[in-house]
Amino acid sequence: DAGVTQSPTHLIKTRGQQVTLRCSPKSGHDTVSWYQQALGQGPQFIFQYYEEEERQRGNFPDRFSGHQFPNYSSELNVNALLLGDSALYLCASSLARKANYGYTFGSGTRLTVV
Amino acid sequence: GQSLEQPSEVTAVEGAIVQINCTYQTSGFYGLSWYQQHDGGAPTFLSYNGLDGLEETGRFSSFLSRSDSYGYLLLQELQMKDSASYFCAVRLSGAGSYQLTFGKGTKLSVIP
């Protein structure tokens, strides 16, 4: 049973560029959340998608946007990249009706902005 | 707002028992979760306390006291592979609240 799959695993971008990160949730999960994790810190919530809608957003600027597709996979887009956007981006999937229980995380995409 | 406080680092000996504490300030939440993350890896769900008391899963136990705004993760019979970062996390209660808020994590080093 495949868990959460994220691509790419590593990415180097130049300041000002745009990036798209992709996530396939665990089989049977219908909800996808995106987190940003800086080195030595806990994951910070970016947003969550359910039924192809963004249903909650964390304290991130509009440069961060996302999408969920009918097959529950999701994309995270970041425009006008800043050096401070360098981080590990984690995707987590869950089942909406069991939201209080464990999220399944992917191994993340390591984004470096130069 | 909400905040979760954890010790930044803990060191323990292989075979011993270690407790990682988490204190929080939130207005209301559904429960306290714990995640493990090895360097370069994905956070992995360990346990969830929806109610006060102790939950046991193999070598791991987790405890919650809402009245004390406090919880902990207890790891027994420590193994070298338990060296990792451990995060407590809460999901706030309320309509439209779905995000999981994480502490900054505790880096556990298990030494021989």
C-alpha cells in the first residue's frame, strides 16, 4: 500500500521564479494538507484541501496557492520565490471523517531558493 | 493563538526510559498527537490522546491532562533507532478548524 508520494524530492530555484510541487495521497484518503518545515523547526500549516476546495489556510501569503484534483492528488504552487521560501515542503493526507487521528506524511520536497 | 512548548533536546541511554513533555496554551482542542521524524524523513504518527489519561502502543505511551495543559510521550526500552525528533501537535476545536499545529520538536539522541 503506497503511502504519500511527493515529487520532486529536491529542487533548486532562482529567486523570483515559480515552482510547483506535487502530492499523491495515501490510498483511501480524501484530504490533503501542505506544511512548510524550516530546518530545526516544526511543520507550519500552509493550507488544507478537501473536495477540491481549500477549506483552511494558514498564515502564508497569496504567493502560495494550491489545487486538489478529482483523484485527490494535489499541487502546491509558489510564485515570486524568496530566499526565505527555502524549506522542506511536506504533504500530509488524511481521511476527513477521521480528522482527529493520524496524518500520513510524505518525505517532502526540499526546495532551495538561490 | 496557540503555542506548544517542548524541550529542544534530550539525551538518553540505550535500554533506558525517556519522557518528552509538551505544555500548551490553546483555547480548546480535540486532542494531542505525537509524531516522530528521522533526519531527512517524513513525520510518522505515533499516538493520539483525545481524552485525559494514558495511551499505550508497544514501547510508546502518551499521556494527556487537559486540566494541567500538559502531555508527554514516554519511550521505554530505548533503541538506537529511536534517535529522532519528536513533535507534539494539536488540532484546535471549532468550526472551520482543521489544521494540525506542531511544537518545535524535541531532538532525542540515544547513546550506547
